[in-house]
Amino acid sequence: MPLDPDYLLALDRDEIVQDWTWKEAAIYALGLGYGDDPLDKAQLRFLDAAQQMQAVPAMVNVLGYDGAWLRDERTGVDYLKVVHGEQAMRMHSPLPVEGRIRARTRITELVDKGPGKGALIVTERQIEDAATGTPIATVNHTIFCRGAGGFGGRPEQSEALAAPPPRAPDGAIDIDTPPQLALIYRLSGDLNPLHADPDVARKAGFDRPILHGLSTFGIACRGLMAALCGGHGARVQSMAGRFSAPVFPGETLGIEYWHTTPGRTAFEVRVRDRDATVLGSGRFDYSTEA
């Protein structure tokens, strides 16, 4: 069944208001593997309110999210055939360790891959401080809907992510993921049983639960922020990437990066043991000034 573009583009979703404290910020950081070295004070800055704590910028990806509309049959979306395609975030101001935000999501683009093929839904979520109206971040989420093409839309996205340069990377950082990481990350809001229940994972074709894609995205932010920004979240400006394969908790993620222009780096995240790229066509923008 193809998407219904008129219905989708006319959807008026409610504004989301969300509060969080330093504890939620710490739980999010734990869901990216922070704390694997309890003697590393650079990591404790994201976990302990007594350490001049800061929030991981990638936390904006879980703030103000509401995906209930994807279960509305009138959209033409078959929820069981939905896959997370791409993710992007642009920071407008540093994310505070605690506060209240308001967010509103709208559909910005529909891409038609053809009858019987897939379709892409691109959404944009504007996040601002609820008290002052100060913009905090813009989050873009690209959803791949299998079998939902053929509604007459254009076949390509208006903005495409680019592959990294065809040369050896300029640097790399490895981050180990603990076996229980998905069980921690789900505490930040995504309770899909695919990430916790072995029976559900097997029905989906996996021999065990897989890690959330947004945890992989956040781990990439963690690694690049440590390698390029001195571990300071306020220097992160934007980040984007395309999900290409699942990650199983317990695997080691290799984050390879290529400098392209001052303040911009291309990156890929790989599981080298399986020779698999799990997050590709990455782009990371940051301030070169401390």
C-alpha cells in the first residue's frame, strides 16, 4: 500500500513538552557506554552532578520525540515494515544538564522509490527551551517504509549524505559496548522489545536483541567529541549519518574519520569483527576553537 501524501503532509501533531534532570542526562550517557573507565574524569563529566556535569549533545535525539503517528493506518505506513534510515541533528545552543523543552515535529519531505518499492518520510523536530523560547536543536529523522512507494512523489531526497573520501582515514577510535547496553539505553525512552526480548529478536531474524540505532549514533558522537572537541559538548555543531546494519551489544565499534574542511569531518562506524559498516556517510561539524 503506497503512502497517502495528502494525509501525511496535513498531519498536525501536538506539541511535546518534556522535563529532564541530571539523572536522565546521566542515564542517557550510560546508554552510550560512558563510565566504562570509572577513573576517567572526562567521562564522569557526563555522569556525576558533582563534576561540573554537561549533557551529551546527542541526547536531543530522544527529547520531544513522538512516533505514535506512524501507527496511524490512514498514512499508508505499515509500521511492521518501518526501518530507521538516517538521523541528523543541528545544535543551536548547548543542551543544558536539566531543564524543560517544547518540541514540534513536521514532515518536510516524501520520497517515492517506485511502485512496490520503498518510500522515505523525512521529519523535522524543532526543540526549544520551554521557558525562554531559545532554540536548542533541530533534529531530522528519515524513515524508510518498505513497500510504500508508488504514490507519485519525486524519487530522490533533496539533500543526500556523501560517502567519505576514498583514502585512508585520518584517525580512528574504538569503543567497546557492554552486553547489557541496550537494556540501559532503552531507559531513555525507546522500549521496543526488539532491543530486550530474545524471542522478539528471533522473530525479527536476529539471534539476539540488537542495539538501538540511536545508541550507535550517540556512541559515534561520544567518540568524535572526544577525538576532535576535547570532550566538550558545547563545541558540537551538527551531526548526520545513515544506518546500514545492526549492532549487537558487546561488539566493539570502530569510528573512523576523515578531515574534509576545517571544522567538518566525514566518518563511518564499523564492526571490524564482522567487516560491517553500521553507520555510514557520516558528517560531523564542530567548532575548532576551544
